[in-house]
Amino acid sequence: MLLAKVIGSVVSTQKSPSLTGKKLLLIQWVNADGSLPAQDQIRTEIAVDSVGAGEGEIVLVTCGSSARRVFPEPNDAIDMAVVGIVDSVSQNLSA
């Protein structure tokens, strides 16, 4: 899983039937402290929301076949899903 910040949403009227009724979020990968990576490493992607995340929230994202399994019905078109809303992150850097 990866950390990302929700920076917007995507509306698509023409799409795969497996995406009908699903909320599409525009996300940007972030570091563990919530900061953006270096300018040349900033990536913006689209993920399907499974938890009701909103703009500005830090979220957990999963990719690939595990993203498709988040939803009960067949979801061939899903490659990335938001699976959690992050409350806090703590790091033990002394280990």
C-alpha cells in the first residue's frame, strides 16, 4: 500500500461498465510525513474510492489485483483503489 493525498475528483460519463456508480479520485503520492516528493517525482493518478474519502485527505492506496478485490462485483477496469483514510502516521527512525 502507498500513501496519497486526494487532490480532486474525476467525472467520466463514458466508461467501462465496471466503473459505473463508483467515485473516481485524483490522487498525488506523498511521503510518510504527508509532504510531496521531490518535484521531479510527483505523480498524479486516478483511483477508485471504496471508503468515502474527500479532497485534502491522506489515504491508503492499493494497486493491481488487490485493488480489484476490494469491490464485490467483477471489476476488470480497476487497477488502483483507495482503501483507507489515514488518521495519523508515526515513524520510529531509531530502529
